[in-house]
Amino acid sequence: MKPRYSLEGRTALITGASSGIGAHLAALFGAAGARVLLGARRKDRTEEEAGKIRAAGGEALAVELDVTDEGSVIAAYDAAEKAFGTVDTIVANAGISRDGRSTDVSAGDMQAVVDTNFSGVYLTAREGARRLIAAGSRESGAGRIVLLGSITSFANHNGDATYAAMKAAVAHLGRNLAREWVRMGINVNTVHPGYIETELNADFYKTEGGEAHIRSFHRRRLTAVEALDDPILFFASDASAMVTGSELIVDDGQRL
Ligand code: NDP
């Protein structure tokens, strides 16, 4: 099926594109006509996903990226620019979770979640905005940055308190970056997905606790990853020219 919004002419970087939501979005963006940069640490996986996009007739390139490392973020944008020109569409999707009670979680695991889920988003958005502004986004109005939040940023989350806190921080970062760049032609919006089965949580959903979690949702089901397609394409496309600093919850009513 043809994607609802066109990304023709856009160059998009998706972080965390080696699996789950990011890999899904990369394929979607490719089908919508974007030149897609797939960033993650596991280059073998992003190469594979990029190959699938090219086989389907799209344009895609895997770039090595560790969002916790400023030098790696800069190098990924350099590689992207060399291949496809200025990145005008950014999806800050890379994220990790370290489940456990706060009394048990190690300081190292806590810090890894902060570094990936908050600093990684900040560094990705900042480097993208620097280059967009230098390339004239103020005049073109072409900049689109989509941040991946989570319903855990405002609903109680029994499992990884740092994850939930960093997702709340990402949403507030999005509002502030939107304000900072409102005259620079860069729109920043946040999408809050509900629980979707991916590598992040697949082990949990195989357990009795996981099944009980699904039964606790009003509709007794996980959110389908495809539910994100139209909202994220919209925020990434020209159609959202006048939408910035906003948030959209896509959770099948799980948080209610
Ligand atoms: P996955 O575990 O399937 O994917 C996470 C991705 O992040 C991987 O591609 C991983 O790639 C990448 N990643 C992790 N650390 C880094 C890093 N340091 N640098 C670059 N990339 C990194 O999980 P999901 O697809 O479920 O998660 C994607 C996003 O969606 C996350 O931000 C998550 O918090 C959010 N989300 C997920 C929900 C869900 O229920 N699944 C619900 C709400 C939000 P690699 O290891 O190769 O680097």
C-alpha cells in the first residue's frame, strides 16, 4: 500500500534502525520516497535493512552510529551528508531499557539509560539542527525532527523508573527545542507509542507477567507497530509545516 504522506525529496536519518520500530520506520520512509540513513551500532543489521529497502526500489544507506558518543553522531551525519546531502528529516528513535526495581538497578545500567534515551536524543537533534540551519532551513522551512517518547513519560511504569523519567525528559526537551528552533525552519514533535512488541520487551511478553500485562490493557492487546506509520510520516513530511512543539499519543488507549 502507498504510504499516506510522501517523503519524496527528503533525506531522513533514523536512529536505532537496526531493529524494532526504527527498522520498521526505515522501510516505511523508503517506500514513502525518502533517501534513508539507517543509524545504529549493529551495522550488520542496518546493512541488511538498507538492502531490503534498496531491493524494494528505495534509496538507503547504513551508517555506524552510537548516539551516546558525540564523535560518532558527528561522523554519522558526515557520512550521511556525503552520500545524500543535508539530512532534513530526523527520527530520534534509538533507546534501551534496563528493567528492574530501582533498589536493584546498578548505577551503570541507570547511566546507560540516561546516556542513550536522553543524551542520545539531544546529541542527535542538536547535530541535525546545526547542519540544517547552516544549509538554510530558516528559508526553506524543511527541517523535521521527530522524537520517540513513550506513554511511560506520563503513565506509571512498573519496571524501569529511569526509562520513564528520561522519556518525560525527552518530551520536555522536544517542547524546548521546538521553541528554540521555531524561527529556524525546524519543527520538533514527539510521538508517544504504547507498548509494542519488539526486541526491547519480547522476552518479557513471553512470560506470565507479560501476558498479565497485556490482559491489563483495556483492549487486551499490544499496540501494532503500524499504528505509528501515519502519525510519524505526517510529522516527517511537508504536511506538518505548521505543527511544532506538539505531542501525539499512539497507544490504543493503553494508558487510560
Ligand atoms: P529495539 O530494542 O527493537 O530497538 C532499539 C534500537 O535502538 C536498536 O536499533 C538499537 O540498535 C538502537 N540503539 C540502542 N542503543 C543505541 C546507541 N547507543 N546508539 C545507536 N542506536 C542505539 O526497541 P524498540 O524498537 O521497541 O524501541 C525504539 C524506540 O521506541 C525506543 O526509544 C523505545 O524507548 C521507544 N518505545 C518503544 C516502545 C515499545 O513498546 N517497544 C513503546 C514506547 C516507546 P543497536 O543495538 O544496533 O545500536
